Amino acid sequence: MKIKEQTRKLAADCSKHCFEVVDRT
């Protein structure tokens, strides 16, 4: 597995989660 791909997927999940949290506040 490439680290770049893993990092990109992690960043996408994090940004999505952050968006949800900001939306709720």
C-alpha cells in the first residue's frame, strides 16, 4: 500500500468529519 494514498484517504475522512462537526456547532 502506498503511504500517499493512505494519507489522502485519511485526510479526506478527517476533512469530512471536521465538516460535520463544524456544521453541528
